[in-house]
Amino acid sequence: MAPLDSTVAQVLDSQILSPNEDIDEDALLDSLDDDSTLNAFREQRRQQLHSEFARAKNLRNQEHGTYTEIRDEKALMEITTNTKWCVVHFFKPDFGRCGIMDGKIEALTPKHFDTRFLGINVENAPFLVTKLKIQVLPCVLAFVDGVSKDRIVGFEGLGYGEDTFSAKDLEARLLRAGVLAREKVLGNEVPNTARRQKAKSEEDNDDWD
């Protein structure tokens, strides 16, 4: 794939690729005309942006751009094997820290449509839990072509405090793992809603049997 023009990337990354909404591609293409770049480069950018939006729509139809809970571990293995970049969160619904991790992942999902973001309840994945030696939750694994490239255990290596990190911190970690295309989160962006409500801190317990 040819390198993405920085201006095209900026326009593209400014959009949230919601599965239920269509983006006004014409308006975005017109925004490139405000640039003072030579006509030849402007046309090249318009073509590249059009191509990127077509690719994004195709990926969106394959459930990219959404944080999806998978209930069958065989299906999870098939997706991670057949998808170039995957981020998988192994969780328990009643673990407060898993709810926090969910929120950070949801903030990344609509921007990083090249990557599949998946979650699975550990109770639905006994084989993978044993095979991958998952003992502490939340546990987030980054896969490239079905091969695990990084493992985030709890909140280890994220942010500056024991229980404090941002979506941007998580993005930086996944960028280093090679499962994201480029930096896209600005500041400390957070999602409007989390998939599961945070539990009280005194109820948190990372270790599980």
C-alpha cells in the first residue's frame, strides 16, 4: 500500500466511522480544495481520499470499526488467524478493571478501522485461557496475522499511575506492538459510553481462578 498523504490522513482521521452513519465524502473531498497545494497534488489527494473511504466502507462491512464481543473461542481463533491486525480483550463482566479497559478500547475502535477489536468472556474460552496462560484480568493480546505480538496484563505498562491511563496510552502501546496503522487519538479522548459499567474499586480483583 502506498504511503498515505499526511493531509489525507488528517482528514480521514477526523471522522468517526460509525457503522450506522454515512460520511459525506463529497464535503471532505471539497475540504481538500481549500489547500493551496498545486493542482496536480490536490487531485492526487482527492483520489487517495476517495480510495481510503472506499476501503474503510468495505472494512466496516466486515465489522471493523466496532468493538465486538465473541462468544465462541473457535470463532475467535478463526478471526485472529484470518485478520492482519487484531486486539483481543479477555475479560470477566463483573471485574471493574475489565470495564475500564472496555472504555479505552471503545475510544480507539471507530478510529482504527484497519484493526479488529474483539472481546471474549474468559468463561467462554477455557481452551484459549489455558493455552495462552491467562491468569490475571484484564488481559489484552495484540495479534498480527494470528501471531501474538504483545500482552497487556492488568494495566501494566499503561499510564503513570497504578489505575490511571488514557485511550492515548493504550494506543501508544498498541502502536509499538504493530497492530495499529498510525497515531489517531488526540489528547485524552474517551467514549461517550462504556460497554459495561465500572464496578466499585473495592470490588476489583485482578486474579481469578
